[in-house]
Amino acid sequence: MSDSHYLDNEEKSVVIVMTSGPSTPHRCATPFYISAVLASMDADVSIFLTMEGVKLAQTGVAEGLAAMQGGKTIIEFIRDAKQAGAKLYLCKPAMPGYDLDESNVIDEVDEIANASKMADLVLACDKSMYF
């Protein structure tokens, strides 16, 4: 196994597109954990919540959801990612389908954006990941 690390001192950008939500809680922690790790390594990290992933931005949902019984809540993972420097985007077109509006969105969301924002992020980034 190699001892090399991804520390080449070049600026890197990563977009994580999050479609998983409360119906698959076991998939909801890892993207935020990875975001926190990448952001702490000075990568420019953007997380774009779309499809069922938008539910994680609804007040009260991530606070009551954990990937595993007795584990950290998803809101704790979101806050870890934010504290490390990740940016959190919420897909505006997906919101109405999940009974979500701007009045019940968590404070951790940086921007409510259209699909064109996601397209811009993906086209401009060095790496993209999908959950």
C-alpha cells in the first residue's frame, strides 16, 4: 500500500450531488463526512441537495435522522462539513415536490439554487461524486 497522499498543493474543487434522503438514512452521513474531510484538506467543496436529498434541509428532518442506530445525527454531519468550509446548495425546483419552502429550511443552507447552478458547479469542478 502506498504512503502517498493527495496533498499536491494545487487548488481542487469537488461537487457532491446528494439525491439520497430520509428513506435511505444509511446513505446520508457519508457525503457530509467526505465533504468535511475534503474541505479540511483545502478543497473547495460544494454539496448540492436535489431529489429526496432536499428533505435533509427541512427544519427538523436531519436533526432526527441518523445513518445508524445510536450514531451521530445527520445535522451533526452537515454542521461538520459546513465548519470545515463546504458550501451547501438546495435545489429549488425539487422543493415543492417534498413540501419544502424557504420558510422551513435549515440555516446551514448557503443558497437555494436552480438546476443551472448545479450544472455550472459540475462542469467547473475537478471531481464530482453522487450519493
